[in-house]
Amino acid sequence: MYERCRIIDTCALTGPHCTESARATCFKSERVKKALAKIRDIKRKLFSIIKVKVQLLFGYD
């Protein structure tokens, strides 16, 4: 059985069957993951700001 293209945790591709397109796809998915993490972070910050504003509005400490 031949060795396939393996993805290692940081998206370094190893194996004789790794093509340039596989590498490109891999790096794209890494960028998407980073972008999604950034969006989640922004949502979290916005939610905490809104929560504080609501608490101030209703007089909670």
C-alpha cells in the first residue's frame, strides 16, 4: 500500500502524493480557521460590551 498525503497539525504536508493543489487547499483551510477564530473573538467582545451596557441600563452591579 502506498503512503498517502498526510496533514500534520500545522498543515505541513508529507508523503509522495502531496500535490501543489493539496498544499494550496491546506493553507486556505488554515486561513479560514484563523478568520473564523477572529470572528468568534470579535463576537465575544461585542457580547461582553452589550452585556455591560444592559447591566448599566438596568442598574445591575
